[in-house]
Amino acid sequence: MTIQKIALKLAIASAAFICMQTPSYAVDSASVEFGTGNNTQMLRLAAQWDWQNKWWQSNGTHIGGYWDLSLAQWHGNRYNDIDGQKQDFVDIGFTPVFRFQRDDKKGFYGEAGIGVHLFSELYNNAGKKLSTAFQFGDHLGAGYVFANGLDLGLKLQHFSNGGIKQPNGGVNFAVLRASYRF
């Protein structure tokens, strides 16, 4: 069985598991993201569910967070560092995200997350190589949540295997995010 088939089955099983949860664990929001970096574009769909914890609550703000389960399509334009050669693959990710926000979860916020990702094939584009299908994905971001629940954000995201195996060139993205809270 190929990694791509395993990744697809994991995504379907995860989605089914989330849908079967009780209301307190139901999906709170969904997002679409577009990222670009290193001659690579990424389109990602994700579902999020909030943590109930509020840490360091003070002056109408707190640190909270959410779980993020994502499925992305990557498209590289310089496979094997050859101009015009393409590389397309799938990425499944799971990330806990900490968010500094107002108590009503509206207005400006800042967030940071470190999660795990499984690629359907090894990344090799524009001189950057990742030698494992398992990757860590970390990000720093900021955004704004409108009164109607629309969340628009920008984040910087880095992928790396953490030095598990070489080469580990790392890949960086600038990511635009649009999310809607149910």
C-alpha cells in the first residue's frame, strides 16, 4: 500500500472520528489556506475544534487554543531543481495551536503551533530536500476575527523533520488563512 493511500485512509478515518464526537468535541470551525514558498504552492483544507481551557486570563484576554486537522495539496515548480519539472503530493497534518485572544474570541489574535505532518512522497524542489515523509510543521501567525465569525489571518510556516535524517533543508511558507466559526 502506498503512502498516498495510507494518508487518504487516515484522513477519512480522522474525519469520521471527528463527526462521531459528542457536541462538546464537535468541529468549531473550518478553514482554507493558501501558502507559497521555495517555488512551491500549497492549498490546505482544515477543521478545528477549540480547547475549553483559558490560561492567564486577564483584562478581557487569555491564552486558549485549538486542535487543527488538515489535508493539503502541494505543487512544486522545480522538482529535482529542474525548472519546469513539477512535483505534486498530499500532506496530512495534526497541530495543537496556542492562541492569545480576547475572551469573546473576536478581534485581533496571535498564535503559534507545532504539529506533525505525513507527506505522500518526499519533498525535492528548488534545491530543498526533505528526506522523510514524516515532518514537523510549526507556525507563527496573527489575524482578526470579525463579529460574524469570519477569521482572516497570515502565518509563517516552517516544515522540517527535526534532524531525524539528512538532508533536511527545511521549507518555509507565507500562508493566508480564511476560517469560519460555526
